[in-house]
Amino acid sequence: MVVDDSISQALNRIADCLEDNNITLKQILGHYNAVVPPMKENTDRANKFGRMAEAEETKSEEMRANGLHN
């Protein structure tokens, strides 16, 4: 099978672009894996402390309503 030179060049350019895109995607994945897990941990921690603060507020409000404050 005879392949036209321009078709061969186009296919080579496509292959090169795909390789470049794979490199870029790997860099994006590396950044994502470095950034997202700590962000999720921080969000979970903030949510935990927020729930603890809300529980403490509720407890304080109940104590005030019952006349148990100091």
C-alpha cells in the first residue's frame, strides 16, 4: 500500500500532538493528586470543627434557657 507523503506527515503530526497531550494530562493529574486530597482533608476538618462549635452553641443556649449559666 502506497501512502501519500502528506497523509504520512499529517498522521505523524497527530501522533506527536497526542503524545504532547498525554504529557500535559499527566502533569494535570499530578497537580490534582497533590492538591485535591489535602483540600478535602481540610474541608472535612473544618466541617468537623464547625459541627462541634454548633453543638457547643446549642448546649450553651440550652443551659441559658434552663438558667444553668454562670
